[in-house]
Amino acid sequence: MNNTETNIAYFSAEIGISSSLPTYSGGLGVLAGDHIRAAADTETPMCAITLLYREGYYKQRLDEDGAQSETYPRFDPYPLLEKLDIEFTVRLRDRDVIVHAYKLDYVGVTDHIVPIYFLDTYVEENFKDDQIISLRLYSGDKDHRILQEAILGFGGIKLLSSLGYGTMDTYHMNEGHCSFLTLALKEKFDGDEAEVRKRCHFTTHTPVPAGHDHFSVSRCKKLLHGLLPDELDLPSLVQDSRLHMTELGLHFSRSANGVSQLHGDVAQGQFPDHEIKYITNGVHHSHWISNQFGQLFDQYMPQWKQYPENLLDIDNIPEDDIWSAHQLQKNALISFANAQTQKALDFDTLTIGFARRAATYKRANLIFHDLDRLLELGQHKLQIVFAGKAHPNDGEGKALIQNVVGHANKLFGEIKVIYLENYNMWLGKLITSGVDIWLNTPLRPNEASGTSGMKAVLNGVPNLSVLDGWWAEGCRDGENGWAVGNPHEPNDEEDAAHLYDVLENQIIPTFYNDRSAWVKLMKASIKTGVDYTAIRMVNEYRKKYYGIKELEVVEL
């Protein structure tokens, strides 16, 4: 693909394209990686821009009480990434910061390439304070965040120019971290805001206010001399002299979307001055489906990788083959978990999975709300696998992990509960394909999408989830999984009671007593997953926001 043929630039502060590249922390980055994979598979003329974090997010360690500590092992980009022979500067803190760039070419199923560019300030000629700007993901104070986002936005536009790219038809901002690119474009177009707005699209992922960066104008001007215009017609600037990064991105965008139908409505309420529609997220199905199911699908449904709708023929696969493939997936997870812990899990016990960022609104401890009730229904019938990181500065998130581990210790010998360290893409795939049930209990409507549940259903793992994010669209209660709680009046007491009732009266009896009914649930889950692939997602972006027709896939 020549640079002149590329007309979409996809910006994201994190991109999870491989477990070997520590350039992501969680759902936002992994979604960006799936977006890029599907863009390559659909031959979308795109390139992607992010930062190179040489010390990544962090590596998690938990002690016996669940107390989290962090280490930051250094990442060597060679040979995974190609260092480019370019160099440019961004003016920050009254000095020129030298930026280098690396590249990874992601190759799709038809050999179409989407290049991913990684911006790096760890350059010997830079001041020490400038070298560390891109060193770690989501680290440091507000000053550091502004500097990182400036490298991504201002530096990303300079990178495209240095590489010979022309003006893009679409600059797609994946969250507000990228919004400084709009100011770089404003300068590029001699202050013509209409020209900027004509070319920008914005995706917001979080209904949680804390997920939207905002900085004082004085702080920004101190760090970004000359890069921040004197006049910006933004409500937050007028009202409280703060630069709200999501507001900035929305202000300069022709269009914007949330990442599920429900989240689109929530985001519209958050930002009423802008029209916000929605495209429900999707996951790259061929990446997240386990090897065991992949081999089974190859046998019965050829070309399912190119045509995810082929998975709708799942009923053609015999029940025993589906069950055997799942058991192999489950055995892989249990074997790994048992090698990591001293609470040996059982291969035949109903296994629940809960793995996501440790944030309080996700309510990881809801299942422990009434331990007596949980023991009554689940003693020697349930085992639970947890995983997930808390942000290093999130004391409440860290306390949540300790709370889960504390409950695990209380249940020792009666219900096995383990917490696996260092949740990443590799472990995420192992868990979403290896458990029997996927549990998700956020406080609605705080889960924008919930892509881990989509990965689970594609692996035949039914969801047991609050009707939030994508599950509010995808759930057919009792057919492809189960709903938890009252979506209109969520509260811990009633949601937990409903969760226990579903486990006791529907899930446990079916799992242990009716194999055919359980496999029917698994097949229905896989069919549901067809509507939540990244191929479908990117084709919607192509049609609605990129102005590109859906690719007519040719059989290979």
C-alpha cells in the first residue's frame, strides 16, 4: 500500500496488537488492535498512530493478601518493530523534543497492510525529562499526560507529513487523548476550522467522567507554548478555564459515536451540544477464537475467517465435537491456573470467569455479596477465575482486588476462587475461551461496551451479565446466556439475589444434568457472536463515517 492510497489515520493512545508489545493497558487498546486487524481484513486504506512505551503499562504482582505491586520491565523494540529513518521535533516546555518513530505492518487475510506507527521520545539527544515522556503508559501527573498527548496529537500529524502522507480524508480519534491533533490540523489549514471539522471523526468509549481528561488552561499554556491557540470556543474554557480533551475532539469533528446503543445514549447526555450516534464494538473473531474451536470450524465451516457469518452454521457441528473442543480449551486454562496457584481447580467443576480492569463500578465482588447464600448453592459445584489490573494510582481498585482475594481465602476448601496475576491479551484469550460462564456485573450504565463478553460467546461461553453495554443488545435471556438484575433500578442487594437465583435454578442444574441443553446454549452464544465481530464494526465505520463501500470479499 502506497502512502498516497491511504486516506484514514487512526489515532489511539494505546494499541493492543500483540501480547509481546506493551503498548496497551486494557479494553481501549485491545479494541484499537481489533479495529486495525479488521481494517486490514477489509482492505481499508488506513494507517494507525500511537506511542511507543518502552516500559509499557506495568507487570502486576499480587501477594498472598491480594496487595498489588508494579514492576516496569524494559521493552526492546527490535526486532518486532522497524525503526524508521526519520526524525522531527515537537516544541514542549520551551524546547524542541526530538521524536523518533517505529513501524509494524499488520497484514490482513488478503495481504492488505495497515501500518502502525509508534512515536518515541526515548532519544539520547533529548533531556532526561523529555526522554521519559513516552516511557510508560498512563503514568505520571497531569503535566506528563499533557506532554504525552501532545506528542501523540501534534507529533502524530508531523509524523504523517514526514512520511509523505497527504491530507487524510479522515482523522479518526479513538478517545480524547488524541484531540491535540485537531489543533495541529487547524494550524496546517491556516486556522480554517471548517476544513478541520470536515476531516475528523471522534469515538468516545467511557461513560465514567473520570475517563475524560481535562486540564487547566494555564497548565496547558505553560507546557505547550505556541501550540495552544489564544481563542478556542469551547464551553469548558469559558466556564472554568479548563481544556476538556473530549470536548476539544468533539468540537472539531464532523461526526462522533459511542460504542454501543446504550452508550451512545449515555454519551449524548454527557455531551448534549454534539450529535453522538453509535457503532457497537466488535472483536476480531479469528484472533480471539481458540485454536481448538478454530480447527473445528476449519473442518465444518471453511472460510469462517473471511466470512464470519459462516459461524451461523454451527448447528452442523455434532454436539460431542463442540463439547470436546470446549473441554480442551478448559483444560488449557485449568492447567495454566493450577501451575500458578496452590488452589488446584477441577476440570469437571462449573467454572466462572471474571477478568477486567479492577474498577469499583465493575463490581467484581458482587458475587460475594452473601457468602452464606453462595455457599449454599455453589459448594463444590462452582469455581471462579478472576484476573485484572488496577491502575497504579487507583487505591480503590487495589482495595477491590484485596477484597476479592479476601473472600477467596474465606471460601477456601468449599468454593475455589483464584486471582491470576498480570492480566494481558494472552491470558485474556485463555480465560475467555476456557471458562464455562462469563460473568460481568457492572453498575449500569457504566460499561460502555464490554468486548470481553463478545470474545467469550465466540468461544461458546455463555454470558451471565448485567444488561449493560453490548449485552443489552445481544442478550436473549435463557437462550444464549442470562441477564442479571433489574436494568432500570440496579442495586447490589437485588442484583446479587438475582444472580444467585439464576445460578441455582438455571445454570447449575443445566450444566450438570443436561449436556444437550448446555451445548445448545453454547451454539446460540456463537451465533450471537457473529453480530459482534470487528469485521461488522469496521464495515459500519466504512459506510457511516469513512465514506467507503463495504468490501466485496472474494474467496481465497
